[in-house]
Amino acid sequence: MTTSAPDVIAAAHRLQQQGQPYALVSVLRVQPPASARPGDKAVVTADGIACGWIGGGCAQPAVLKTVRQALADGRARVIRIAPTDESATRELGDVLEFGMACHSGGTIELFVDPVLPRATLVVVGDSPVAAALAALAPRVGFNVRVVAHGADAARFPDAAEVIGDDSAEPLAARIAPGAFVVVATQGRRDVPGLRAALALRARCVWFVASAKKAQVLRASLIESGADPQSVAAIVAPAGQPIGAQTPEEIALSVLVAVVAARRGAGVDARPADEAVTAPAASDAPRAKVSAAAAAARARLAARAEASAAGTAGDGGSCCGGDAPVSATPPSSCCGS
């Protein structure tokens, strides 16, 4: 049994258009007897084979297990399914070998190549930082959707979609959970923007603002009924300390943090200071945080104290860079 290559490619295209992850599995080598041939291929999702042919039922459990692992970590794999009396799995260099107690007696080697949809970055706001971020993020593989009240789509030519309504409930129905969200309102509709971000069930939310401003707005959100744990998870100031000053540099510093979160490397997910709560929510349950997150909170507190004292401290800019802080700073680039 076999399926034509055009059919397999068409099935892969459909899944990609639907934003569904899948793996393209190709037969590399075969030692007869086996029902598959070198070059046979299939599109396989976490639920099973969507289209194509890569061998009989004996091989499919090992393939499906490998596909699920590949979709979870994004790494391609070469596997070999060989006859044995045991169902053990062992690593042979770059090849993962599965034992197969089938009666056919053949051996098959396959290449499992995961294809993941582009990650979605929702940029909330129509500020200069938002415009710069919407222009830069697609170049590193993000599908960008801009949300801003009354937004002009011409300001965001690289965005996949521009939504001119920042109402929380309609957005939650329109944007699938799991996106990365950056609120870059910079003083224009900050609270509606943060409420919209919280409604999206995002993987992580960053807020481009000074620590002091973020503290005030977090308390306001909790007082108005927002979930304290969700509010505490908002990362502010946003971005990595690269000395950012211009809107483009600030956007770059924020994008560094977003990419790190996407890759699971040095995620800058800094919960809010625990002191930032409304009186009515002072006894609300708090999520446990790691030692790294606690250290990050301490750095933020030190940065805020240094700013209040009019000293350079550890050099934190209002948007997460490391520009010096003057004793009488001008109006904030973040709208604080």
C-alpha cells in the first residue's frame, strides 16, 4: 500500500494552513521483509497518521510515540524499528532503535521531521514601541497580530492582522490561547490593554512600563476584580537589559525576552512584587515561584529603589533596558 507524494504534500499544506502541528515521516532504509519502501512518507499528527504510508501496524506505535516527542520539543529524529524479542528502546549514536516483536522480521529506518506552526505574538497598543515590535517580530518567525483601539492598519504593514477593538471578551473569542502578548500602550489605554492581555490566556504577558507604573496598575487590576495570580505573572518592566533607549531598541530588548520564552531558554517571566496587591486581595492565594523568579523580583525592587533615590543603581531603564537613571528624569518613554 502507498500514497502518492502530492497527496501527502497536500495534506501537510492543509494542516499548516490550519495552524496544526504535524511531523513529516519518511522511510530512509528498509531491510526486507517489510511493507514500506525507501521514499515512502506520511503526515503524522499527535493523534495518528493523517495521510500516507510508512509501514504496517507493528511500526506505527513507535512512530506515533516519537512524533509526539518531536512535536513537544521541536527536534527531528531518526528511528530504527528492528525485530527483537524485547520491546526495549536504545540509543545507537544518532539513531533511536525500537524493538519490535512482530512476525514479519523486517527492519525499517525512518526520519521524523516536526513541523510546528509559527508562534503568535499579540502586540497590544499603537505606540512607537508597538509599531517597531510589529515590524521586527515577523523577521524572527512570529505571526504578529496587533490589537489597538481604532488602530490604523497602515501603521503595521508587517502584521498578519490588525484588530481595532481592544475589548477583552471579543478578543478572547478571536485569538486562540497560548500566544505571547506584549502590552505596549505607553500611556494610551493602559488598563484596557492589560485587561485584554489577561483575557487571552497567553503563555506570557509583558508590559512595557516602568516598575513604579506597573506596580500601580497591577494593584488597580486586582481591585477591579482581576485574578491576582494572573496579574502577578505580568512581566514588567519588559525586555532584557541592553541599554535600550529608542523605540526600536526597546522593541528589540522585548523581543529578546519573547524569543527566550519561546525557546525555553532563560525565560524572563518575572512575577510582580508580592507587595503589589489591593487590600481586599491581600489574602489571595499566590503561585509558588522559583528561586530564579524570586531573585528577579529582588533585582526589580532594587532598581525601583535606585530610581526613587535618583541614582543609577543597577542601571534599569523604564522599559527594561539599562540606561542610567537621572535624579530628575524626563517624562517616561513608556508613558508613566
